[in-house]
Amino acid sequence: CIGDCNGDGVVTVNELILGVNIALGHTPVTACAAFDANHDGMVTISELIAGVNNLLYGCGVTPPTPPPTPTATATQTATSSTSATPLATDTPTPPPIDTPTATPSQSPTRTAVPTKSATRTPTVPMSVCGGFVGPLPVLCNLTIIPNPVSRSGTIAFRFGVSDLNGDINAICIELVHPPLEPQTTCTPLAPTNHLINGFTTTTPVSASPLAFGGYNVAARAFDAAGNASNIITTTFQVQ
């Protein structure tokens, strides 16, 4: 069933939005291989249309086609008059007059074509990270506040985040300061279960535990379904 990403036999609006993002190049085709019907590594317009039909009519159902318009043919039949032969009598009898009987024409029967109700197309907002907001978490534009960081001050992280389902439940930030091992901190979050699309800044914390020098930092988000976002990186100095 083209567009059935999770294999439940039904194509949903979220799965169709995911197919649009794959077709636009914003999401890899591996996010929903069910849209790549011919296995060419991309999603085409015809594959999107097949997904829309599966959304509207159900998987494995052939979309209805309008029946042809019937052509009515009316046939009229008339019975011709027949002359009557008068009887030979002493008193002449006038011949009877026959009245022609006409058979009424049969009116054609027209079959009513059912009218399909219009389906409203959902409006998908543009992501702060570019493209449409999809069902998978996306991060972008990681910055350090302030940069450079003073050991006597604080440090905070700011980044853009978007997620259609709003089920992000963790943000992980990793710091690397050569030659030390990477230090990863994951912050658990309560899913909002509604659209997330904006910029967020973490709560500032003391920078005194950080050593002097340059740092590489990376951030990644995870949702309740176990999907991971892209990884965003940047650098900053501690002085």
C-alpha cells in the first residue's frame, strides 16, 4: 500500500505529509520506504497521487470513475388505419371511420451520478528549520550564549526545533574538549502532543566546571517513538 509508512493498512495525513517532505528532498526516503513504489530511491508525483488515493479511498481500492452519459433513443410507433368494407343491405350504411392509435414514445431513464464530497486539504506550516514541519524531530541553528564563555559566568544553548506530533521527550547535548572524553548530557522532556515549531533556549548554568580552551558541541533530539533528529554542531571558547 503506497504511503502506508507504519504498515497498519491505512494511509494517514501525517504519512502523506512525510511523503511530500521526501519528494521535496527535506527528508530521506528511508523515513518511509512505502512511498518509493518502484524502488528508485525517490518519491515522484505519481507515487504521491497513489498515496492520496489510498488516503481517500483505502488501500487496495480502485478510485471510482464517472459512468458514461446515456444516449436516449425515442421510438414512436403508429398503427395505420384500415378501410372497412360496407355491408350490402337495402339501406346503405356509411363506412365506419377507424381512428389511428398512436403508441406513446418511451422516455429514456437517466442514471444519477453520485456526487463526491470535497475533502479539505490540511495546511502544513513551514518549519523554522526549512521545508514543511514533519512528524520526525528536526533541529537547526545551534548557538552558544554567550560566545566566548567566561568561567565566572553562565552558559546556555539556543537552537531551532520542529516536530508535527509534538512527542519530543529528550534533548541530548555533547561537549568535546580535547584531549578529554566527550561529555553527554540528556534532558528529559514531557511531550506536548501538539505542533512544535520555534526557537528555544536552555536554562543558563554556571560555566565554572568548564576548562579553558575550545569546545565542540553537538545536539540531538529524540521522540517518544524512538526516532532521532538530525545532529547539529557548533564551537565555542571558554576564557
